[in-house]
Amino acid sequence: MESNSTWRARLTGAFKKWLGIFVLAFLLVFALHAIFLSERATCSALVHFNYTRVESGVDPNGHVFDPAEMKNAEIVRRAAGAMGLDTSEETVERIQGALDVLGNIDEKVFRTLTENVSIFDKEKEEIAEVTSIRESSYFPADYTFKFHYADAGISAQDAPRFLSECLSAYQEFFYDKYGYQTAFELSLNDNDYQTYDYIDAVDVLNNHLTTLRAYLSHAEGQDNRRFVSTQTGYSFPDLIDTLDTIRSENVDWVTSYIVSNNMTKDRDYLIDYYQYKIEDAERALAQQDSRLYILNRQLESYVKTNAVFPIMGDSGGEDGNEVSGQFEFTQPSQMYNSLINQKVSCQTSMSETREQIAMLTRRMERLQSGESSGSVEIVEAQLKTIDEKIGQLLSDIQRTADDFYKSEQLENAFQILKEPKNEILSIGLRSTASDIVSVEALLFGLCILSVFRSSRKAKKKVAQ
């Protein structure tokens, strides 16, 4: 029997021979796992939408909801810019291709959408079970936002931050699109009244107030209770009252002052401009008049459908029933109602056009008959005051509306249930370590087995 020193010598020799195999196996397993992890390297977050009719697949404005907006080009560009990454078109498209938005369907809901149906096959004399999809639709409220960061050329350390920047940009985009729209405010601030003639500057400011009033009326219609902003202390009716005050006290006064004093920066230009506006309005009036004539002809020739019902009476006969008369009434017609509405709208437009022509004619005649008077300093000071008041009103509207949509109308409409995280990394490292230990243990076992085999061969050789 061999001594312990002989066994140790054999094991040491075998280990030295197998050392290269051990190292090669370690590197091979590690490399295979690295390739596998790089292909499955993802960072994901879970988001939830909570607003009226989200389960019907519509957005807060009542249009078709598109969850893919979470990875649109503008949002990706904002996130990349916040990270200091390249924001070129090629980079943005590559990152967009690495982003997925996946709807999550609850298991109970999935079972209601699918059901197993057993069908007896007479030819094969057996029952075949099939899965039937019911004719119904389901729109999820939870979505997994997944980022294949290796495909986008972003490291595992930066992936969670990039996905967080995307979600932050989308949250801002969501409330900007379905709440207070900053683009709306920027469009009103884009015009400089000083580049216009005095009366045109007043018209521009007046149009701004008209647009703002329409927006406030729309927001007030969405307010089921009298909302008062905690940031400004205003409600939507308060803002409407402020707007009407600016129009009645400031805009109307400066308009009257400019018109009564024939104030203009260029008299000849303004007269020519009024003449063009009058001719253009007269052409529009002629078109509206032709449209009204056609509508009247269509209404005169329109024949409504009548419905006739017999009236049963007692004739004293055997059956006791006889038709004693009939009841006729006109059925409602959607086409006829549409023609009436078009006629009313056309008549309203014609009245407005005639008023515009009369106003422009009066202004042009005043400019032609009298010289300019009044103080330029007073007009410019008033225009500046109106512009400042509108600017302050815009700021109050922005803060009030933003507070309303975020705290009332769209409160918790977009929520991040699970922050971005690289889950595959920790799982992959544990799996890699486990596989390396298993392979190395197997190789060590083969090494021991080879020592036993070589020992047996040595004994047989000695015996022979």
C-alpha cells in the first residue's frame, strides 16, 4: 500500500498538470457569462398611470393614449443632455432602439381574456383542448420601462441614472401636454407690441386677452369645485375677472385715445393697410353670402321623412278592432339639423364681417380727414402698462393652472412604482460564481480520478 507522501506527490503532480485546464475553464466560463450578461444587460423601471378612462386606452384629453411617448426623441434628447452625452440624431435613434415600453397585464385579467375550450373530435374520438381568445380589449395602467443599455453604448453604472432622467423628462412632458401647456404661454410672449403701429399693437394685446379668456373658460369648465390655488390664492373666475378688468379699463381706453386722436407711426401705410383689409373682408363677405344662398336652397328643397302610425278604434264588429285613423309625425333628421347649424354659423360670420368692414371704414375715413394729435408718450406708457399686466396675468395663470392639474385634475396621474435598477447584474454575478465553482469542482474531481487511475496502472505494472 502506498504511503501518504506518495499520494501527496501524485496529487501535487496531477494538480500542476491540470492547473492550466483549471485556469482555462475559469476564463472560459467567465467569458461566456460576460457575453450572456452583455446580451441581457437591462435596466428597468415600473410606472403607473392613474386618471379617468385610462383603462379605455385614452389619454387625459380623450385621445388615443400612446405609451411609446415615454421614449420619443425629445425625451431621450433631454435625458442625454442632462447626462452630458452626445445628443446627435444618430445617438438619439440608437438609444430609442434600446428602449422598450411593455404593458403589464395582471394574471387575473389575462385569465378573463383567455379561456380553455374542450372540443370533441369525432374522427379521432378524443377531446382536444384549445385556448380561445375572447373578443375584448384590455389597456394596462402599469408599464415596464426597459433599457438595454449595452446596445445604447451606456455603462451599467450610468444606466439607472439615464433611465431616471428619461422618466423625469417624461413626467414634465406629461403634465405639460395634458396640464398647463408652456408652449401656449411662450406663443403669447413671442410678440413684441413695439414693432407694430399703435392701433395694431392694441389689436395684438386684445387678441392675447381673447385667447387667454378662452383658455381660462376651458379650465373653469374642468373645475368641478371652485379650486383656489395655494400658490397664488386665485381661482379661475378670479383670473377671468382680472382679465376683463384689463380689457375694460386699459385696452378700451388706449384704443379710444389712439382712434380719436388719429395716432399712427405711418399715416399712408396705415390707410393702405385699412383699404386692403376692407377689400379682403368684402371678398370674404361675398363668399359667405354665396354660401348662405346655397344653404337656403338646400333647406328649401330638403324633404323630411314622415312616420305614419295607424290609430285603432272600436267598430263594433266581431273582432271589435278597426283602423279609425292615422297619426303622422316628422322624424328628426341629423342632416337637416346640420344644415340649420351651418346657416346660423354663416349668418353670424357675415354679421361679424360687416362690423369689421364698418369699423375699418370709419378708421380710414378719420385718418384721411384729420391730422394726428395726442401724446405719443401717453400711448407708449399705456401700452407698456398693459403688456406688464398681461405678463403678470400669464404668470398667475401658469402657476394656478399648474397647481390645479397637478393637485386636482391630474393628481398622481403618473407615478413611478419602481425606481430604475440593474437587476440582472447581481443575479448574473451569483450565477457566474456558482457555475465557476461547479466547473472547477468537476475538474478537481476528474483530477482526483486521474490520480486513482494512474495509481492503479502503476500497481499493475509493478505486479507484472
